[in-house]
Amino acid sequence: MKIKIYADGANVEEMIKANSDELVSGFTTNPTLMRKSGIKDYLSFAQTVLFHIKDKPISFEVFSDDFEEMYLQAKKLSLLGDNVYVKIPVTNTHGEFSGALIKRLDSELIKMNITAVFTTEQTKNIIENINSDVPHIISVFAGRIADTGVDPIPLMSECSKIIKKHNSSLQLLWASPREVLNVYQAENIGCDIITIVPSLFQKLPLSGKSLETFSKETVKMFYDDAAASGYTL
């Protein structure tokens, strides 16, 4: 596959294990995943991860709702390592666009992963505030878009065209995939990166598997589980 796979999570042991996998090109995390993993100390977590992951990109997210405080947090995170991308939400919780902050950080050549993007209009607004050749990432949440009943493929395709037309160093990331098929869909429409959680990563080796064989294995699974449970009728 040409598309880059980023492991998405906040379990340090899983991240260290994924770092040795040749399929994994980078990492993403966020405060929600960190909370689910029981992370209490943000800085300690980031430093521990970066001690083990030195050569692959990894995104750490700011967590303030104030743009000036976001800027200060972004500066601190960016200094943790050359492979750090600072995650900047496309808006704050009031829906106020992060354009001025994006422009400011871009002017200081701080690598960003602009996240929680859901529309082509947001994508256009983002790139209007990027003037450098820094390889920023724009994360469009295709999976959550699909959750609303909207086909994300046309939107993602359009975002890819918008981004590449503006700056070839920008990268489009397909965020929140729901199934392995999304990996191939993302690659086909020109996405640069897709995030994968451990449960989906385990299914990647199924690529090209015989459907007849898969059918037989599924029947056997049902049969074995019924037998192991001692079911009778």
C-alpha cells in the first residue's frame, strides 16, 4: 500500500509494539484516548512515548479552549521532539475558527495536525492560513461523517484535490475509520495517511483472503462455540 498507516491510541505498550511494525509509519493520539488509557500526566506520557518513538511522526493535541493558551501549549509540545506534530482543533468549543492560530504557528514553522475537520469549507479555510512548506496534516473525520449517513468518499476526494492544488507538502489524513475497507478507499482517492486502531490493524492481513475459505472458517467458528457451550435443543 502507498497510503501511510498511523497507529491511533494512547496505550504506551501498544505504541512501542506498533513502532517495530514496518506497516506503521506514524502515530496519533488525543485527550479522549489518553483518558481511556488512564493517562494522568500529559507531559510524562508524551516524554515516555518520545523516548521510544524517535523517528516516526507522532501527533499530540493541545487541550485549551483559549487560542492564546493553545498557542503556548503548541509551543511546548513542539519542543518535545523533531517528530512531533501539534494537533490543533479546527475550531474551539464555541465554533470559533482556529485560522489565526494556524497562521501564527505556520509562520513559526511548527508542524501541525489540524484535526476534527468535517467539511470542504473548513479545509479551504485552513489552507488559506498556510503559507509555508511545512508538511502539515489535515485530519478529516471520514468515519464520523459516515456515521451521519453521508458518504464520505466524495467529500474526501474533494478535500484531496483542494489540498494538493494548494501545497504538495500538505497531507490529507482519513480519520476515524470504521472498517478495513476504508484503508483501500482512502488510498484510492488520494489520501496520504489513515489512522488505524489496534482492532482494525489486526484485520489488515486479511487482504486477499479467499472468501470461500473465510466462509468455511466462520461456519467452523459457530460450530465450535456451540459445541464448547454444550448447547442442546
